[in-house]
Amino acid sequence: MELTPDEAALAVERHDCPNCDAPVGSACRTRGGKTASKYHTPRFLLVPALREELEVPVPADRGPGRAWKQGPALAAVPAPRTERPVRIGYARTSTARQELASQIEALRRAECHKIFQEQISTRVKVRPELEKALTLAHQFKEAAPETPVIFTVHELKRLARNAAELMTLSADLQAGGIQLELLTGPLTGVYDPNGMGAMFFAVLAVAGQIERNYIREKTLEGQAVAASKGNHGGRPKVIDDDMLTFAVALKDKGVPVPEIAKKLTIKTGKNAGTSPSVASLYRALAEAEQAAADGLPLRPKPVRILRPEDPLTPEETDLRERPQAQPHPNAEGATRG
């Protein structure tokens, strides 16, 4: 920071706070009516010398944490007009397994003043950090209307899950006069949602929806192919058929279920080599009892999905030929007539 803490506080307090409406000459305040411990970001970003700072603390003589009081009147400074835009960055991954570091590094290279990040699926309608990022962008634009504000993301799919959501977001940016920047992809660049930018947003939304539909279709095709090969997905069963048969036999002999669980060993998965839980064994035995009551095997085999070119098993061939070998019930009556 080029300014001392007191100089920074004085420079910040020469502007009204767009976040808490603290007037010129006063520190920022909390929603509870107390003096804030640090100045709100939209306020200190109005000071060019502080735009690289992540936070600016409120000096001790303003009484942080105590009841807020209006400070002495100061000469207000109009919001500066600068050619250098303010960038608000947003990074997102769907799961914790995906890394955020590459996105954050790209946003830092783009000189984003503030970066918001979260690990959450786009299927979740409410994304808190995205809401915070958009709110900050709007607050800064309201505080300094002449300063370009750019909402920056690594790629388009980090923003929206479908065309409707992307169009809603573009309308929000357009209403606030905020530009959108994409750092990667074939459409890399800064786009203004006004004028020709509006057409860009519309085309982009349709393209994004088409891509999602294509991914969904390919996923379903892959699942169908896997199912035809006997792979139905999902986690492997903790208690396989052999274990279940053994457990049923022991239970019929009067062995307590907790003792049966100790005699079983999981063969696959992350718990391989350990015994299944008593609760899992109870569920498996209950399913077996229900199947026996219905006259079914312990566990029905999964349905095999056939393609026209797939050969039939002997059992399937027998089932197909059996109805053809049986005489039609009306055949004898028809002969007599």
C-alpha cells in the first residue's frame, strides 16, 4: 500500500459508501449499527491508490466494533473517471476433485481486483459466491458510473447451466452496464451486453445449450453401450451373491446377524478385506427374505439390453421358440368348424 493506514482511511472517507450508505467523513458501518472493522470494498476501490488492496482496515480511533457515529464533515471527492477498468473475477468447479488453481491464476493474470471462487455444480440454482461477485460488480458500477466494470470468468461454462440462465445473467449485466470477459475458448475477449454484444449473448446462449444437449446424448449412448455389456454402473455391492447365500444359510441355522457379519469379508471396493456393517447385512437379508416370499431368486439378474445384431443365448432362443411350438388354442375349434 502506497498510503499509510491513516492516509488510506482519510482517502476512503472522502467518498460515500455505496454499500452501507455511510456519508463522507464517516467510517463504514455494519448492519447491526456498529462501526465496521474494515471499509467496504466498493468504497475503497473508488480510491485509485487502493485498487490493488484486498481490504482496508478502519483505524482504531474510529472505534471499530462500537456503536457507529457519524464523523466530521469532509469535502467530498467525485468518483474518479479512469480508463483502467475494474475487473471482478469468478472461478468455479463442479466438484472438490477438480482444481481451481488454474482458473484463479488466469484471473490474477487478467488483473482482477477481486476474485470469488466456489466448488458447486451449475445444477444448484443458488451459488452464493456468484451472487456476491455480481453484487460487488453492480455496487462498483453504481459508485463509479464512468469506470468500466468487467465481470471476468475463465470460460463460459463456469457461469450458467443452460440458455435460459445465461440469458438471465446477460440481462442482469446489460441492465447494470457491466461487460463480460472470457479468458479462454474460441470467443475469448471482452463483450459489452449492449448493442452488438446483445446479439453475442444470444448466440452464445444457444451454442451453450446445444453443447450441453450433445454431452447429454453422448452420455446416454455410453450408458446404453455399457449396459449391453453387462455394466450397469453404480457402486459395487458390499455383499455379493456368494456372501448373501452364505449369510442366509447361517441365519437359517440360528447364528445371530452380528456374528454372521464378522464371518463375511468384502471382496472389492475401498472397504475390501473388512467385514460389512451389521446394518448392510440386515438390509441384504431382508431383501433376500422378500425375494423368497415372492418366489424370486435372491437377487434377480440385471436385464440384458439386446441390439439387433447381438446373438441370443440358449435360454433366450428356447423362450422365443416355445410359443411357436405350442398349438393355437383356437386351432382345434377351427378344424372342427
